[in-house]
Amino acid sequence: MSQNTFKKKLKSGNKPKSTGPRKTIFSWIEEKLDITKVLGEGVPVQLVPPVGFIVVLALIYIWSNHRAENMVRKIEKAQQEVEDLRADVTTLEAEYMLSSMQSELAKKVADQGIIELNEPPIKIEVDE
């Protein structure tokens, strides 16, 4: 029988990849964590869904706490702004009330030659 050959000669740097065992997530876990001492040979596939579910729940819990803390910070910032605005409104109301008093108005219009009356106005009656 004849042997299979390539039509074009391969360059020395372009050798076909060997079809050795592929690295999967399970082999990576075994390599990095060396859990064969605890679990025996290989990772039991039956444990993957419950562990995955627990990991997803943990991520949701972490995300929820992060979001809640951000919301608390925003609420505190908004409350501080409300307190500042309330203080500004109180100050402006006090200034308005002071400036609308008759004695304060008399002081402001005195420069224009308008004086405050000390006697009540006179009612004029006309007979027809």
C-alpha cells in the first residue's frame, strides 16, 4: 500500500499539530488545584451543576450587596442636598420677611423722597 503524503512540502516551522489530549476545564482544575487527593481520579461530573448553582448564587449575592451599598450612598447624598436646600430656603424666607416689613421698606424708599405717613388716609366723600 502507498503512504499518504502532502501535495506541497511543509516548511520546517509549519508542522501539523499533534492530536494529543486537549486541555479542558476539568484538566486545568486538576492541574492547578491538585484535587485528585481529595476526590480521587478526576472531577465528578455530578458535582458540576450544584457547584455552578452555588457560584451563581454567590455572584448574585455579591452584585446585590454592591448595588445596595451604591443606593445607600446615593440616598445619603440626596438627603445632604435636601438639607442644604432647606437651609437656603429658610435663609431666603427670613430675608424676604425682613425686607417686606414696613420699616425696612420706608428705609429703602427714603432715598427717592417718599416718606412714611404717620396719620391714616382721609376718606373723601362726594355728594351727588
